[in-house]
Amino acid sequence: MPRAAQAPRLLQSAGFRFALLFVGIFSVAAAFLVAVLWWATAGALDRQTIAAIRTDASALVERYRDAGAQGLIDAIEERLALDAENETIYLLVNAQGVKLAGNLTTWPTAIGEEGAWFRTRILHDGATAEARVHRRDLPGLRLLVGRDESERVQLRLLLTEGVAWSLGAVLLFAVMGAAVIRRALQNRMRPAVATAQGIAAGDFSQRVPLSPQGDEFDRLGATMNAMLDRIAALMAGMRGVADAIAHDLRTPIARARGKLEGSLATAATEEELRAAVEEGIADLDNITRIFQALLRIAEAEAGARRAAFAPLDLPEVLRDAAEFYEVMAEAREQTLQTGMPEHLPMLGDRDLLLQAVANLLDNAIKFTPVGGVVRLTARQDERGIEIAVSDSGPGLSPEDRARAMDRFFRADASRNLPGSGLGLALVRAVAQLHAGEVMLADAKPGAEPPGLKVALLLPGAGLDAPAE
């Protein structure tokens, strides 16, 4: 199996990376939730205990200042008598360490300097207990105030165990969710991958199937399908050009070759041979012009000329074309009329637009009889910009109009006239390059002859008009 068709390894899979991202975000959110719960439970209990000890210690110090050592001893005894849950811890000793009051037998060795907070194990009511204590020093006395935290420690252990199980469950669900996301991404991408593999294998009829969801993957598939349709159209055009070249250019090339060979065999004088060579050169020049026209059509259809787009004033381009072909029309005793606004700014390829209009004028003058009228107009309306060339010639039948813009197509009535059948094909390519279209219609419906009107429609408004 070719490497491009193989499934990516796990670490190279975009679905796996998206899944890891999901696990990370999910885990961070879960950790934040657990931290908030911990702060609201175990943290709240710790803060409550510290506040109670601080308040109790401050009250006992005030009692000492008001009633002396004996008042302090009485206050401790009162508090111990009222402590039904046996959580309070007190110890008052003198400078020699002799116990004066409290429910501890000896001063804990882990207690350090005055004003500090300590967590220590103490012997409380004959049992070892976890306690949080606070030391306060008074003249000739040392006071220890605390709370038994054995139950709170057990509660904290339960909370810790619950948090651990919760985090484990969160991680499990995150991994399961990541696997589901990875599988969903793979399923949504599988049609596009299968289509791309089919195209790579040479089956250009493949298209990405679209779901009714209309999500990002469907938009990607629709874009791929449009791209494939465009590629198929370009390839069909290339095949058409190749077939047309093989079929339509074979005759003029063979005719030029036959003329040259015949002249070599039959020319009696140098003048006859020169005339034959000049005629052959003219035939070859015509073939060169056909190739150049095909190249311009291919460039326009492929969008290669889009880089040449620039702001331009369309009437200036049309007047240049009309000025050039007006002489040709007068030589055939025809009238070339124009109708266009003073300014009509737009964005486009000036050279290609000029070539398209020139092709339309050339065709119109070619098929208009002596004394006829050719008209070149331009206007802007709600549809956009319309460039139209009308003539008073024989026109085209509906069947011929349907094929008029095919490469090398020539109607039966025009086969005895000079031309290659590429003029309207180039006009259509220029219109498509400018996101427009070409429309063919009778110039004078119901009249005889009806003439032909070719309209080049370029959608969109022009630029702001140039300053006078």
C-alpha cells in the first residue's frame, strides 16, 4: 500500500491530538472544580478552627489583663466545663513549667516561640490526638489554646479519598470522551480521504459525499467538490483543445505542406516559387495565430491572468477598439456606432478585455453586409456592467448559438470566410475570468435578417468614478 494511503500512526493522527487537547482541557476543568470544592470544605474547616482559636486566645488574654492570673485560671476552668464535645485544649503553666490550669498534663515539646501556630500530636484525655494549638506568653505565664482535630483529620482523609476517586473517574471519562472524539473525527474525514485516494488512483469521477448537517466538514467537502469540478472542466478543455488541434489544424498544416511540395515540383520560375513560399508563410502565420489564441484562452480559463487585474476606465478601452475597427468598417461601407457613458471605472485585465471586444467587432464587421450597421455599447445597471456588440447580419440559428462558443466551431454560412472559430471561445474565457458570462441573442427580434447581439456581462459595480 502506498505511504500516502496508510492510516497515520497514533501520535501523527490529528484526531489523537484533538483528543489529547480534550483530555487536557477536561482535566484542568476537573482539577479546578476539585480545588474549589476542597477550598470550600476542608479549607473552610481549617479557617473556622483558626478563627475560633484566635478569638478564644484573645479573650483569655483580656481576662488576664482584667482579673490577673486567678481570673485566667477561672476562665479556663469555665470553658472546660462548658465544652460538651471535649474539643477545646488549654494549658496554663508558670515560668517553672508547673501546670496551673487546663486539660493537658505536660507542655508539648514541639511547641516553639510565642505567637506561632502549630500542628502536633498530644495526649488528650488519655488518647493520642491531632491538635492545632496557638501559644501566647504572659508575664510569668505561658498559655496554650487549641482544638482537637482528630475528627477533622478523619473528615479530611475521607474528602481526599473521594477526590482521588473522583479524579480517577474524571480521567476515565476524559479518555473515553477522547476516544469518541477521535472516532467521530475519523468518521467525518473518511469520505474526504477516500475521495482523495480515488482521485490519486485516477478515478476523477469521485466526489466527497455531503451530509445534511452542513457543518465545517461538509463545507470542506463542498469546496473539494468544487475544486474537483473545476479541475475536471480544465482537463476536459485541455482534451478538447488537443482534439481540436489534432483535427482542425491538421488540414491547414497539410495544405501548407502540400503547397510547398507542389511548388518545389512544378514552379517554373523563381517568381512562382517565391509566391508559393510567401503563401506558405502566410498559412503558417495563421496557424501561429491560432496557437496564440489557444494560449490566451487557456490562460484566461486557468485564471493565470488574474494577477494583471487593475483599475481601468472601460470606455477608454472600448474607444480604442472602435477607433481601430472603424477604418475596417468604412472600407466595407459599413457604419460603426458607439454608445457608452463618459466614464465607467472597473477592475479587470485591460488587454484581455480589449482582445475580447476586438474579436466581437471583427466578427460583426465580417458578417455584416455592405451598408450595414455595427453598434458597440456599454452600460451599467443593477446586474453590473454590460458590453454589447450588435450587427445587422444574418444572425445565428438557436442550434448554432448553442455551439457558437465552442473552440473551432464555425457555422456552415461562415466556412468560406477567414477565421479559426476561436473568437467567441476567447470572449467566453475572458468573461469567466472576470466572473461574468456571454449571452447571444437576435439584435432585432422578428426582423429579417435579425442580426446578432453578443453581450458580455460582468457582474458587480465598478469603482468610484475618476475625478474630472
